[in-house]
Amino acid sequence: MDWLSNTFDAMQLALYENVVQPVVFGLGFGNLLEDAFDATGWLLLGLLQIAFILAGARLLEGRWPVEPVTDRAAVRDDVVYTLLHRLGLVRLAMFFSIEPLWDGMAGELRLAGLSTWQLDAIWPGVTDIAWVSLLLYLVVFDFVGYWLHRGQHHFKAWWALHSLHHSQRQMTMWSDNRTHLLDDVLVGTAFALLARLIGVEPGQFVAITVITQLHESLQHANARVGFGAVGERLLVSPRFHRLHHSIGIGHESGGKGTLGGHNFGVLLPVWDMLFGTSNFDHRFDPTGVRDQLPEEGGRDYGSGFWQQQWLGLRRLFASFGKAS
């Protein structure tokens, strides 16, 4: 582990000194060098994740595809989303627009005598072991992620945004980041507040984010891959998550057109099992949203980043009025 950490630190320093620092100076932001160094770490992690996606797509999707990719333009849209997210551009925008607000709120809470609660201090000698505390935080984040995900499918206005993620008919390992920016802000804000409330250290937050993102990329793979009868109930597999994207299964409950769905777990299927939303059928159905089908109205979710974002806002505004 020390070797891995030292290697990453050396790579981060080299990328910072040779690429990022000269750019920051050139743009006249010398006062942000410390933040730029932290951002370099996220950039490097993003590059490593993209390498993981490329390797995984070649191995899994090339060898065991669920379906042939016929709409490569739609996949290219997902590649754009992935680059925006994994290379830190969305995070950079949130840093300048939202982070100062949360820093101010945290300061006010400290002044009011409300200190951060350290979740990993609940069992001294055990939960303060690095890997134990990381697992603990992963479980807590996953539990909250499950309920946030159910909220995205339950509330009409939130689904108006989140449905963009489900509109991909050609799901691949690039599809995880096909999301509306406002949806990203809502979820990112919730997790940022959670991290502050339970005392997640910056290094732990990075690890939680990377582990979650890598697994989410894997579970969106266009691959006939499951983890077996036991494994499927321990960790979300591509087969389990594909059902969440399946038309009529992943975003409907209790009848046609009723918001809901199945398989909301991010990492762990246990939450779906406990709260009655799991579906372990061994099937690989077409993905998408029912109202995209020609016989259901053929709704257009857009092509290209800006059109998809704009149509998401239109769906949001429509959700406050008549049914859409």
C-alpha cells in the first residue's frame, strides 16, 4: 500500500509541476496553487479511471456483449459526459460555485458549537483502523445513495432530470456519467454535506468516490456478466444494474407509467433486498425509458450534451404543471 501511495504521489507531483502549475500561472491564478495541486490528484485519478473504462470495454464488451452497438453517436455523447466528470471539469465548476457556500456553513456551525461527529470513532481501536473506517464509510454512503436514487425515481420533478441517465438505449461502460448537471448538483451536495456531518477525511472521500465510480462504470457495461447466485447478492453486477435500466422494470412500479422501479443499489444489493426493490431475474432486456418507444409517444431526449441538458430543464418545468 505504501508503494502504491508513493507512486501515485510521485505521478501527481510530476503532472502538477510539468502541466498544471504552468497553466495556472499562465492564467494568472497563482493564489490557487494549493487548490490546483489537489485538483491535479482528481485529474490523475480521472485519467486512471478512463484507462480502466477503455480496458474494461475492450475486454468485457468486446467478448461478451449483450447487444451490438448500432448507435455510436449516442455512445460518443456518453464519452463526452465521462470526460467532463472524470477529468474534474464538473467538480471544478462545483468548487467555484458551491464549495465556498459549504465552507461558510461549516464555519457557522462550528461557531455555534456544533462540531463534526466522527463516525469512525464509535469503536476506538477498531473503527479507527484505516481499512475498517473506509468500509464503514462506504456502507453509510451506499445506504444514503440508495435512498437518493429512489428519490430520483419517486419525485416527478427529480425524475424529469434523472430520466436523461435512463434514456441511453445503447448502455456501455461510458454511460454512468450521462446525467443532468442539476441532478449532479443535487446529489453532489447531499454527499458533500454527509461527508461533513460524519467526519469523512479528504483522503477517505477521494477513495470512496473512486471506488464507487469505478464500480458504477463496470455495472453499466454492455456485457452478459453476473456474479452468480451468491455474488449477485453481495455486490451489484452488470446484469443486476441492467435490469434497473430496463424499460418497464427499472423506472416503473405498480403498473405502466407509475414512477418507481427496482435495483437502486449503488454498490450493495442488500438495500434492495431489505426494502423490497430487488429483482434478480436472469435476463438482459432493452434499456431506455418507456416514453421513448414510438408506440408510447417517441419522446426525444436529445442528442449532444447541450440539447440533452436543455430538454432536461424543459421536462423539469413541465413536471410542475401538467403531466409530461
